[in-house]
Amino acid sequence: MLSSMEPIPEETAEDTWLVPQPAPHIPPPSSRVYDSLQCFLAVAFTIAAILTIAGAAWLVHASQDNHAAEIVSLLAQTPGLRITLTAKRSSMAIHGQRTIEVYLKPRQHDRHLAFDALLTLPPAADLTTQQFKLLRHRASWSTTRHGQVIDSGCVHPHLVPPIHSLEASLVAAHVVHDGDLQQALDCAGGTLLALDFADEPYIVCKEKKSPRLTRGVGQDLYFVVEYILNSQDLPADILAAQDEAMAACPEMLLPMPPPLPSVWMPSHDDILNQVDRLPPQVSSLDHQLRRHHEITRKQSCTCKLDRKRPCLFVNGVGYNATLPPRSSYPETWGSIHEHAPCCTSTSFGIMETIQRGWQNASLQGEFCDLVDKTRDKDDGLILITHSMANLVAASAFASGVCSIIDDLVWVSLSGPNHGTKAANLLEKTCKEGGWPRDVLAPILDAVGSCPAQPAYLSVKLESTASPAMVEKFKAAQDVLHRHVNRTMCGVSPFGLATTVSVALDTFAKLAHHDSAANDGLVDFPSCVAGVGDVNFGTDAVTAVNYRAQLNHLDTTFRFGDGWWGNDRKPVKWFECTL
């Protein structure tokens, strides 16, 4: 229930974003594609800029004209834009590819600049193609094969980009002088603008003699902007009116900033007034320039531990057999073995976790065998436990089945450390006739089937457990408190938007978790039970413990990283946290 621009940088590992996966229940039409749509939108709109001096190579001119008025005016009069975006990190690849295109059609909405958008992915291995549309504040996706639509739906409201902040962000952009970056971006003679989107910094090039934006770079993305001068050159789908199905999708109603007197040709006084209306954090410059400066650095992290160690990854519930450990396990763990700079080796343990709960002695014995086979007697071990595996490991240590090893570094992922209402719901539902399988089919291995099996029932909420189980929970939590070094907890049932997202979001509503901050199966209070809720952050690079907009299956790393938002990048966090 709790399982399971050029040049392109030097990464080769594949990743899954909104795509079909080799493992069962990993969705074909992956809504993670809309992550790229949002990123494209943000990049195209040249969202928010916040800078300060972070190094001698940087010169920031906060009072220098950022040409926002001219940029907005040209965008408003342009029939369309084509933006080509390339991901730097392999953990963001879609169908093995890191370059995609999005079309944007500017329009006016309540005296503000708005956009319609169209994103079509290259065909997947099974010849399906996913398309995402944003028309008149309503967003939808569709999957086609051989020209026929085989599935479609509305884009989840959680995936709406913060369009309401675009104008205020643009007019607040700062001009940056950096000769090396100007050359790297092929922006000779142009103007570099620094801006932020979803807490991530970007640098954008404006042409020398026009207000056109040409290209840009972020921490994880390169992008190129092409202005389309004839609307007939835009794809028909972005020019079409909403069909009946799309009209039924929820309208994206977001708070808008106070309108400028004329959003199409704002005066410089208007721009200054708009800057004055920015929220306080937008004028905080010191931290932000440091982050923009890091754009020019290599985006993969190096190990910060005193020494590297072998790594052991251990699964949660839903596995019907114990198998020999593997050096990689993409079906469950994605390509995390290629993003583990602190690991001298990677071993993925596969233990039967359906018939045996976390308190089972034989299961704990198998875990201890894995530890003994993986550890290095001189260098220790990095232990990564997902979901119920946190309780298996902690209980094995607490009960003495094996001892805490020297030089252990422990990374805890989405642990149901004081149980979960998901298990109570399973027990109740099985007594009443079973799940609505059509809705929950993609996640049945994670939530359990009827009749309810021991592993799933073992993680019933601690407050509803027997006195003996409560005692075991407390002992496990004590071990977690004393020995866990890093923790990742998801707080969004929908998460990265894969085809398990709807099922997990639905399940979270059925389970009525005690906290709205949950990953669909485990809520945040349970995830931090024992380990504590201190040192949590939302920045994948700097967070010691990671409170992320991810669901329970996202935290296995199998879906890679999101294309926007530093709180949606589990692979990057794991790569950078140790």
C-alpha cells in the first residue's frame, strides 16, 4: 500500500516524465508532460526576476531599463511563438528524449497578457502520442494512436502555472552583465535579463535592436524562442475553438495582479508602480542572485560525505516474491542508480511484502541478510528505505535481529511511521465489497486488494492498533529518530502528474487522512513520526530533508523529476542531499 539550445550536457540516463513505463501500473499517457508546458509558458513569458550581487563576474543593474514595456507590447502583437526546450538532466527525459516544442498564442484577458498553448510529444514506443492544450484558461490532454483519440481528459488544476504573476515578474526583471554567459547564450550585443519561475532562476537574452526574447537558460533547462509572424503557421489545434469536452474542464481561475492602465503599452511610471506592488519576497535580492549565478555551473551534484559507501535500496509493500538483489531496478526505482554520486555500488533488495507485515521476523531476517551482503566493513552503508521498508528496517534494528552498523547513512522515503488510514480503509472496504477497481487499478499493488493481506494490515494507523503493535511502532520510531540522516516526504497526492496521479488523488479523498499534506497513502505527520519534522525544505538542491509536491510513488524516483518547481525533483534532491 505503500510501496511501490546546445550543447546537451553530459548525462545519458533515461527518465520517465509523462510516459509509459516498463513496470506494471506505470502510466502510458503521462501528465508530467504538462510540467514542460508550464515551464515553456514560464520561459516564454519571461517570468519574475530577482537578483543581487553574488560574485565578481556578475553586475546587476536594478535601475537599468529592462525593456519590459516593449517586450510585453511585442508579445501582445505577435501571432504566435514556438519555444524549443532542452532538459539538461537525464532525469527529465520524455520517451528518452530531452528536447520538445511548445506553441504559444498570445491574447488579451482583462487588460492582461494571456496565452493559449499547445504541446505535442513525439510518439512513444507503442506509437501513442500525447497532446496537451491550454485554451481560454481550460486545459486538456489527449492520447492518440494512428490518428485516433484513444483517451483524453482535463489537466488537473494543480498543474496550472502561476500565470497571474507573469506581468509583475516581467516588469521586475533585472539586467545582468556577464560576458561569459552572454557568449554562451549567443547573446552578443543583446541584453541579459534575470528572472524567477516557480522558485527557480532563469537568464533570458533580449535581442540588441528589438524587444524580442531569443533564448535562455535555467538550472535544468535551455530554451530557444521563435516569433511566428503569420497565424497560419500555427498548428490548427491552437487556433481551434474549445470543443464540448474541453469546455467541461475546470476553468483556471487564479488571482490576478492589479491591471496596469494599459498592459499593451505600459509607461515607465506604470512599470515602477507595478514593481511597488510586488510581494515583499520579490524584492529580496541577496539569495536570488546567488541562485542565478549557479545557472552557469554544472548541474549534477558531487558527494559531500566524508567518503562514499555502497548503497542498499529496500522496497515497501506489494511484492509477491523475494528475489536476488539487483544492481538496478528501473521498474520500481527508475534510473536512480545513475544519480547516486555517494554510492560506490547500488543494490536493490526485493523482498516478498504481501503475506508478511513489517513486524514479521522472517522479513526482518531477509532485510538483515541484505545489509550484511551489501555493507562494506570499512566504509559502512547508505541505506535507502521506501514506505513500509522504513518500519521493517527500524524494527529489525530495534528487536536485535541485526545491529545498527557503524558508519550507517540512512535515507528515509515516505515512511508510514505511525501507520496510515489507507490500511484502515482497505480493511473496511474489503468487508463492504472491495475497491472501485476501474479507478484504483493503477495503484492496487500499492493500496492492496481484497481480501486484505497481512503486509497491508500491518500499517494500520497506530492509534487503532493493538497494544503489542503500538509498542513495536514506538520502538521503531525511536530507532528512526536516532539513526535516520535524511528524509523525503511527499505532500501532494497528485504529484508529478503521471497516470497514477488521478488514482492516488482519488484514494487520498477516500482515506480522509488526518492531514491535507499527504502523498495519497501516507500523510506528513506519519512520515516524520520518529524522524522529526525539523530541517525540512522545498529546494531540491539545498534541503536537508525534503518536503516535496510528490505522491507516494513519485518518491521511489521511478518517474524522474518535474520540469518546473524545485519542490518537484526527487532525483535531484537525492543526488544533491548527501
